[in-house]
Amino acid sequence: QVQLVESGGGLVQPGGSLRLSCVASGSRFSIYVMGWYRQAPGKQAELVATITSEGTTTYPDSAKGRFTISRDNTKNTVCLQMNSLKSEDTAVYYCNARVTYPGYWGQGTQVTVSS
């Protein structure tokens, strides 16, 4: 069992930056593929970024060049650095840890991009 706690969300103006963090409980953090997903009101959840235990990352086109996922296996932490934020990035962002799908989910943190 893994518990995930996200933090770092908030209100930011278009073009601004936010850094989300997710801390995982448990002693086997390094074996999990960690990911960030988001869900905007009225829309399906979508992948934002993933990172394997070895540090291999994947991003959808919407996040490439703007978002960076990283992990620190010594601190059971995964972070998402988001730059050049747009209004369409507004959503609840969820942390995910998996060996197999669906894995474990955090409670989510709200990100609102608005002027």
C-alpha cells in the first residue's frame, strides 16, 4: 500500500510557473513508475508526465518543453516543474504510483491559471 500526498498547487497568472510535489509513504518508492495526471472540469483525465525508476521520462505534446518531471528516490518524492503556464493547464493534478495499472493515487492539488 502506498499513500501519496500532493502539494504546490495554487493560482498563477498565464506565463507563470508552479512546482508540484508528491511525497509517497512506504519503503519501496524506487520500484514505482511515477506519474502526474490532470483532470479539468468536464474533461477526461489526461497524462501529464511519467518517470521510471531509472529516470526515463515521457510527456504528451501538450507538456513537452514546458513541464519537467523529476524524482528523488532518497526522499520518496516526485516533482513536476511547470513553466509557461496557460489557462488550459487549469485542472486538478494527481500523483500516481504504479507497478501495474491503475496503481495508487493521491487526493490531487488544484492548479488554476488565470489573470
